[in-house]
Amino acid sequence: MFYSNLLITALAATTAIAHPGPHDILPRAEIQRRSDMAKRCAEHVANFNQQRMAKRAMQKRWERSGHNTTFEITTEAPYYENIQNDTCVLTPEVTRGPYVWPRSQTLRQDMTEDQVGIPLWLDVGVLDMATCEPLPNALLDFWHCNATGSYSSFTHLSPNTPFEELLSELNITDYDLGVTDLHTDDTTWLRGMWPTDENGVMEMKTIFPGFYVDRAIHIHVQVHTDWSLRENGTIIASNTVSTGQIYFDEDVEEKLMSVEPYASHTQINRTTNADDSVFSQDTEGGYNPVVSVVPVDGEDLANGMYGYITIGVDTTAIETFNK
Ligand SMILES: *[C@@H]1O[C@H](CO)[C@@H](O)[C@H](O)[C@H]1NC(C)=O
Ligand SMILES: *[C@@H]1O[C@H](CO)[C@@H](O)[C@H](O)[C@H]1NC(C)=O
Ligand SMILES: *[C@@H]1O[C@H](CO)[C@@H](O)[C@H](O)[C@H]1NC(C)=O
Ligand SMILES: *[C@@H]1O[C@H](CO)[C@@H](O)[C@H](O)[C@H]1NC(C)=O
Ligand SMILES: *[C@@H]1O[C@H](CO)[C@@H](O)[C@H](O)[C@H]1NC(C)=O
Ligand SMILES: *[C@@H]1O[C@H](CO)[C@@H](O)[C@H](O)[C@H]1NC(C)=O
């Protein structure tokens, strides 16, 4: 059975911190503690990223060799102009938002399904802040909206209506994040999970996200340890050691949003990172939650891209959310 091989017991974490509650922002002191922890690892992050880039170039050549692709992978040139020593995000536990839906998050390496958009191969490296070493067997859990702003499992909620208005249309007066059930269907696109390998790295194939009202373009990500799955690939149990959102550069977004099908989303104006309320929380403590991207054809991001980001986690800081 396929999944039984993946019922991996990851790092056993021993100490739990107090759960910050449904509105999920950690106390400043805790953010500062993690920030200090991450800074200790700065040098390791740079080394890790450097190794990661070298390794990826080799992996790509191998992975693509049996496939008929319409682009050539340039393995000679470095993927990024500079190795950023600060690509490490130890996300200060920003909100999961209202569109988390664990029962639609399944184990797979391609979560695109039938969604149209610019291909994105998202690579994430996970660093254990306690040891400054890569963290293997961490399950990375992603969800994001489609090219015109909708989330699967919530497709009947308009991406153009501010959240408070949506609640009022639904006659909901006592909304509680993680408790109130707003899901409208069982679609699963653009939701998926995959574990890090022995080098602490994993890759998820998806599309570049679009945007919805009042939010910058983002991808939600959680990191789970000690996870186990059902036969249909959803999580039965896990320790969640990080909950964050990752972003892209404004100039990348401006370019890609002018391309179809993104360009047809004209009902609302896109919120930039600078104007986003959660982005500023994600950059607390000097972290960089912005994905580095490189075009797959070496020329045009609109033809598809590789993205890379490192996430630093504190394996002892366990959040316990209701599933
Ligand atoms: C960034 O990492 C490189 C490679 O490890 C190192 O040589 C350089 O000093 C680092 N820069 C900073 C500002 O830490
Ligand atoms: C690869 O795909 C191209 C374009 O679709 C096609 O022309 C070519 O024959 C394919 N080559 C192989 C070996 O399948
Ligand atoms: C997986 O199984 C669980 C438990 O039966 C169910 O709640 C969930 O909807 C299923 N998810 C998918 C994607 O099949
Ligand atoms: C995004 O999802 C919504 C809801 O299913 C759908 O109506 C819309 O066409 C999708 N957008 C694109 C670009 O396919
Ligand atoms: C909300 O309440 C109004 C007034 O009672 C009602 O007309 C409407 O159908 C309700 N909407 C929903 C989604 O229940
Ligand atoms: C978008 O912003 C522009 C410039 O501020 C404004 O003129 C336009 O009405 C806005 N469009 C929508 C759909 O809000």
C-alpha cells in the first residue's frame, strides 16, 4: 500500500507552547524568541541554500530526462543571481485564514488538477531552527486560490466580496476561525501536501496564484511533524510546527497578472504586498517570506517558473488546531 510507506514518524517533539488561540498571532516575546533562534542559523541558511541550488540543477536534469518537455532546463547558470542569506522565513505564525480545509488537502506532488494558470514548481527547504540543520520528513501542506481568486471547497463564495460582507450575506454573526464551517463543496484543486526528503527539501507543482479581495497574492503553508495519513491521503493527526503565508515580488506579480487567465480578473483591484495586512506580520523579525523565482525556459516567467524558499521551524513550538 502506497501510503503505508509514508506513515513516517518524524521528529518527536516534547515541549508544547500555549496555543495562541483561533486568531493565531503569537505573543511578541515568542516571536522575538524565534527570531533570535533563526538569526543564529543565518550562516547555515546560506550554506544550505547554496547546496540546495547545486543539487537542484542536477535533480532537474535527471527528472526531466525521461519526459518530453517543450523547454530546456539550463543547468549551467545559477538559478538565482544571489544566494540570499535571509530567505529563511520563520513565519511568526500568521493566520491560517478562513479557507483552510484539511479534508481536501491530500498527499500529492502536483496539486494543479484542472486549474489554468502559469505553471509553478515550488521548492521548499525546511530548516530546524534548534539545530540549524535540514528537517527531513516534515509534511508541507499548501493551499491557495486559483487564477481568478477562488479557493476549492469554497467555490460558491465570491472572491470579490470582502469577508465581512460574505459573512453578513450568509447571516453569520458569530464567526470563529477554524470552527465556523463555510465550505461549499468538495473540490480539492490547489491543495496538496508532500514531505521533505532526506535533505529537508520538497517540490510541489501548482500554478501561480491569482488574488482575491483585500489580500496580496499568497500561498498558505503549514509544516507538520509526527504526521499520519488516511488512505485517501488526508491528515489524521500531526503536530503543526509552523503556519505561514508566502509571497512573490511585486514586479513579478505585476507582470504575471497582465497575462491570461489572471488578466480577466478585473472586478477588483489587486492588493499589493505593501498594502496587505498579513504581509507585515509575516516579515516580523526581519524574515523574508518572498519566494525567489526563475523562469523554466530561462527567459519568461509567464511560461512557467521554479520558486524557492526556505522555511525555518521550531519543532518544539507545537500548535494544536482543530482539524
Ligand atoms: C552570506 O552567505 C555567504 C555564503 O555563506 C557568506 O560568504 C556571506 O558572508 C554571508 N553574508 C552575510 C551578510 O551574512
Ligand atoms: C515532443 O513534443 C513535441 C511537441 O508536442 C512533438 O512535436 C514531438 O514529436 C514530441 N517528441 C517525442 C519524442 O515524443
Ligand atoms: C478523506 O477521508 C475523510 C474521512 O473519511 C473525509 O472526511 C475526507 O473528505 C476525504 N477526503 C478526500 C479528499 O477524499
Ligand atoms: C476559479 O474557480 C472558480 C470557482 O470554481 C471558477 O468559476 C473560475 O472559472 C476559476 N478560474 C479559472 C481561471 O479557471
Ligand atoms: C439571511 O437572512 C435573510 C433575512 O432573514 C434571508 O432572506 C436570507 O435568505 C438568509 N440568507 C442565508 C444564506 O441564509
Ligand atoms: C481600481 O483602481 C483604480 C485607480 O485607483 C480605480 O479608478 C478603479 O475604479 C478601481 N477598480 C475597481 C474595480 O475597484
